[in-house]
Amino acid sequence: MNFTRAAEVLSYVPFNVTMQIKALEDELGVRLIFRSVPNQVLKQTLFEGTTDIVYILDEPIRSSGLSVEPLLEEHFRLLTAPDHPLAKRTVLQLEDFHDEVFLTNEKGCPYRTMFDRSFEKEGIDNIT
């Protein structure tokens, strides 16, 4: 769930959306959104029957006892200085990044994990 995008649609600031979700969770006495919870914990809540639906940004949970359906495919976006050689390209492949230095999300962030896995498959290891 993207609270920033929801806030824009509602003409709120993201903090207010977060607080309203938290207030609703408190009022109902249930957790509606699990934030930064490891897949193993989410899987356990499903098997215990305490959670009905889980939305994850990481690799799918693989289990014969669960139904997993992809909702959408995420695309990485590249931001560069206007004079960088890659800025002029309209199509890029992972191999184009072998000699580049990256600024990316912190380790443990689902997007960072997907980013790292994609680059590892191509033998690119200059991610810090």
C-alpha cells in the first residue's frame, strides 16, 4: 500500500493517512496492514487463520497450502544526470550497468531485495 499516493488522491498529507489507518486498526482491534514483516511471519498468520489476504512486494511465498496470485509487475526506474551516457538511451538491459555505481534503498527493503536479486543473476555486484 502506498500511503503517499493515497494521500495525494485524498488531498491529505501521508502522515494523516497513516494515522487514520492506525486509528481504524485500534478501533477495530485488528491489524489491517502489516508493515515490514518477514514473509515467514505473514505465512504463519495465514495458516493460523488470523489473516485473510496478504500483499507482498517480494518474491511470492511458495506453499501448497496458499493461493498466490500476482497482481502487477513492478518496473525499475533509472534516474541519472542529464549528461550521463545512459540518460540518452531509451532501452537499457541489466548488463549496461556493470561499471556503474548505484544509490538505492537500504538493505532489507523489498525493492532493494528485488533489485539485488536481478543484478546478482547478471553477475553485477557493485551495489552498495
